[in-house]
Amino acid sequence: MTATAFARSGHEDSFARDNLPPRESWPDLRLQEAGLSYPERLNCVSELLGRHLAEGRGTHTAVIATDLHWSYADLAEKVNRIANALTRDLGMVSGNRVLLRAGNTPMMVAAYLAVIKAGGIAVATMPMLRAGELAYPLRKAKVALALCDHRLTAELEAAKAQAPELARIVAFGAAGSELEMLMAQPGYEHFEAADTARDDVCLIAFTSGTTGEPKGTMHFHQDMLAICDCYGAHVLKASPDDRFTGSPPLAFTFGLGGLVLFPMRIGAAMVLPEKAGPAELVDAIERHKVSVVFTAPTAYRAMLDKLDGRDITSLRICVSAGEALPKATFDAWQARTRIPLMDGIGATEMLHIFIGAPREAIRPGSTGLPVPGYEAKIVDENGNEVADGAAGRLAVRGPTGCRYLADERQARYVLDGWNITGDTYLRDADGYFWYQARSDDMIVSAGYNIAGPEVEACLLTHEAVAECGVVGAPCPDRGQIVKAYVVLRAGVAGDTALAKALQEHVKAGIAPYKYPRAIAFVDALPKTATGKLQRFALRQMAQREV
């Protein structure tokens, strides 16, 4: 695609195209090589939603919540009514960015789809973000209109002082909310999808900030389908009879793909519990006969303690991503449920998972194989491919790829058409990829390279450890030492004896030189809004504590 011209845009507001990075700094977008072909005029909501109605599946279940059941026809009408409200009452024109702020609710799904169907660009945000955190995407994406759950408007109102671009906040989610009142108008049940191009931007997703200031990643209509037609079709391999649930927020592309796009592409159902902690996920699986779950390794680990007496026999596919999957967690989950966890690595820049393995090809401890349609290799600092078995930087390319919104970091993420994800991996002789660390998480101590996640995985096998984060701390003698920040299980007290026991546990489990020479017991670890460990914050703590 990098050699071809843009399709004619359907956007009246040209902000997105004007702020794409220079074409020569894009990664190769290899749709043809992936066996994908989409028409030049494409609105992805027509494919994800409208097609099911056109082909007679309007009565099939689309969305299930606590006291709610929407068919595909019900969802389509909600989407049409919101799209009409956006364009007739709220002044949205195609290409405008619309900020979305809500939890994983049916109305959040409908609003997401409505913005895109009307030709807008969705900018979804995590419910727990505060005013200062909301102001950044508002300013960066020049957002004038926001749709917000009525319970979450306070922080967004406060953000307006820092983001004067935001002109209007429209609440939804209650009978008397402004959006619901606009939606109820006669004649709003039908809406013709905007005539957008396949390479018009429809989503600006902000990274979760594990490495500092979030970056806005720009995704096209065709990207939304490509992840379904690659990972969804060839690795996940779910069926229209499946029911999907999970914990990742819909503002996180892991959640958008796993809970909305993948089920909609095949006409399956999504189950959206009001809360999605480990206990609530178990409840949802049992109550609604869920068969597909997307969540992070820490949640699977926590769910193990909540399965006694519960009927989860409907469950058949469990996807783990968002952070490294420790083999101890894989083994414990499979032993308890007889279901292997499907590990995967994705990136907001790539939209979703690009390395994983279908259930029949899983190798415990390995992330898996490149998703059909994607290529991956391991390169050194100069971009040269390294031999199998050698650790290096992960490089990937396929039908999706990084396009940052007006950000100089584009030049660091893309090298010669390949996306450099910031992960250290090695590839074995069979082509399986094995995670080592985030590239900036590698600890160099007395000449040894030590991957923090490997030490974390070992610590997590100790019965006293609930969570942990491992980083390098400055040391005048060794350059760095391995330092572990440990959250203990309830009822366990941290003391010198336990610290010594944890050190000996690591020495017995992995190479002794990798053991944490310093251990700090903490009440909680710093995390992003998506629940991912912020190791950069731990590194800052370690610097201050010297």
C-alpha cells in the first residue's frame, strides 16, 4: 500500500489526513500479501453490523448485559439513532474526532459504532482517567465533542479548563440523559453509512503510557476488518455460536478487538458485565454460558481461586495478552480447567495481536507464531536480522502498522518498513517466538543481561507473592542490581526472613545470578489504566531510593 495513492477521502474535516506521518515513514502495509482485499469505498460498520441485517441475521443476539439483551437489529437501530443525533443535532461532520468516555457498556459499543458509521473518528478513553489525563488526547486530537457516561462527566468537565478545544459534552446512559433524548426523535431509526474510503482514519487509539507520554495511533476502516480476517479467522477461529467476554476496556484496542470486532465480524454475541474483575468474569461465564474470554495473565491467576463450585463448562477459548504470560500461570490454568491459554502479543500501534498460536499449535512459554498475514523477525540495533536463538529487537509487518498522530517518535518505531515494537524476543529453529523483556526492561548487572519479566515469573510461583515488578536499580559496583517490588497475598507479612526466602526461591528456579539483590514489599504496583505494570515508574522509584 505504501506505493499507492490514497483513496478519495470521505472526510469533510481533513485533520486526520493532514496529521498522518510522512508517507515515507510508514511501515509497509501488506494487504495483498495477507490475502486481503477491501473495496476503495468502505465503511467498516457496514461490514461489521449492516451485513448481518442484510443477510437475514438481524434477530441473532449481539449484546448481553446484566438486564439487557440486544439483537443485531436492536444494536443497529441504537447506532443509527446516535449517528443521526451526532450529525443532525450535535454538528458532527465526517472527519471530526469524538471522544468517548464510558466503561464496557452496551451504549459505549453503540456510540463507538455510530461515530464511525457517521464518518467520524472515535477517540475512546479509559473510565478511570482524571482531568489532566483526559486533557492530553483532547488537545492532541483537537476534539470538540465528547459523548460521556452520565456517571463520569465530572472529570471531563474539569478537563475543559486544560483543553479549550472541547466545546460540548453530551451525557448518556440514563433515561433522561441528553443523548437518549436526542436519539428518541422520530425518523432517527435509519441512517445511511458515510461514504468513507478504506484508508480514511476511523480510530485514534492512545497508547497506555507504559513508557511515558501516550501516543495517538491512527487506524483506518480497513484495519478494523484486517485484524478480524487475520487473527480472528486464522488463530482465534471462533464461531457465530460463541459468546465473548473479558476485562480489557473498550478504549484499549485489545478490548475493542476481543470484545466487539471479533464477535461482530462473525455474527457472535458479546457479554458485557458492568464490572469485569476476576470474580465478575467467573459470574459472567457461568450465568451467560460464555465460551470465549479475553483478559490478562494476572486475571487468569486471580480467577483460579474463584472457580470452586462454579460451572464454567461452556468455556473453550481463553486468550491472554497485555503482558507476558508466565508459564506458571499457563500451567496452573490448564491443570484446573483443561483449557490452554492462548498467549499473544499485540500493540496499540498494530491495533491487535500479531504473534500468537492457534490452540492446536501452542507451546507453553512461547508467545507463538506470526499471525497469518504478518511477518516477524529478530533484529539487532542496526536492523540486521540475527540468528535463531539470539535475543534481539522484535520487528513485524503486515496489513496493519504504526501511524502516529503528529509525533516524532514515528521515526523510532518504523525501520525500513518494519514496526519495531520495543520488545526483546528470540526465535527458535521452529519459528516460535519467545518473549524476553521489553527492550528497555533488560537489566545489565555486572555484565549479565537479565530480563526483569523472567525474574517476575519465578517470583510469582512462590505462594506468598500476589504480584511483583522487577527493574534495575543503580549500583556503583555492578552498574545495576535486580530489584523486586513485591505485593504479598492477604495475611502474609513482609520481613527480612521472607525477603531471604524469596531470593533463595529465585536462585533455585532460574540462574542464580538473576536473583533480586533487593526486595521491597509494597501495597500496590503502579499500573496504567489498562492494568499493565508501569516499569518506568518502578525504575523512577528505584532511582530515587538510591
